[in-house]
Amino acid sequence: MLAALIALAGVFVALYLSLYKLGYIGVLVCAVGSCEKVQTSRYASLLGAPVAVWGVVFYVVVLAIALVGLRPAWADDRRLSLALVLATGGGVLFSAWLTYLELFVIDAICQWCVISALLTVALLVVSVLDLRELSAIDDVLIGNAAQALKREGFGRGIRNTAEVSRQATEPES
């Protein structure tokens, strides 16, 4: 739930910057830094689209994954958690590159870009914690299953892996 809320906040930030970049908002409100200098630099577009639009796409994808993960059928799915970690990890790397450009190339900071970068880092942290929680649950479940098999005497007559192979390949007499 927390990842979905953070992603939703990111959608709003990126959408605000996108509307400015696309000309729907005349003045960009920026209390700290020089947002307009960053948004009008040549680095504010990537592959023909404003970077802020790419941000909207990123946050919507993360929001969608997070919302799917709230469904009971997907709540404990490691693949979904791994997808969130990979997506947000990529987002953090992209944000780090953009921050580098702001600091050392453009020589200006955009407060909205910083907020977006912080939201992306928060998403990565929440995603990693979720994946670790699922891994711990899996470890407990596997341990419980192993104990149940041991209690029932499963595999008691098997001494080594060669014996397992032989029993699996030879027909019973």
C-alpha cells in the first residue's frame, strides 16, 4: 500500500512537470533552485519526449504493479516484488544520472526533480523491504515443510543422491 501511495505522489509531481514542459502551465512554481533552467535545458528531453513524461510513465507502471500486489492472489508473489525492485532500481539509477546532470552540467537544481528522486529512492527502499519480507516468509515455509517431511519419515530409506537416481530410473519390482 505504501508503494502505491508513493508512486501516486510521483505521478502528480511528474505530471506537473510534464504539463509545464508541454506548455499547459505558464509558470513553474519553484521555491528553491532553478526549475525553469533545468526544464528548458537540452537534457530535459529524452528520445523525443520530455523527461517528465518518462517520469509519468515510470510512476504509472510502478503504481500499477503496486496495485496488483494489493490483490490477495498476488500479495505474496515474489515475481511482483522483484519486478518492483528492478523497476525502482532502474528509476533510482536514472534519477542519479539526472541529478548528476543538474549538479555538474546544467549547474541548477529543480526542487521538483529532487522530490521525484527522493520518491524514487523511497520506492526502492519499500520494494526491497517487501522482497526481503517475502524471502523470510519463504524460508519459514520451506523450513516447516522440511520438518513435516522429516517427521513423516520421508526419505528415511535413501542414503545418498545415487540411491535417489537409481530409485527414480529403475522400475519397482
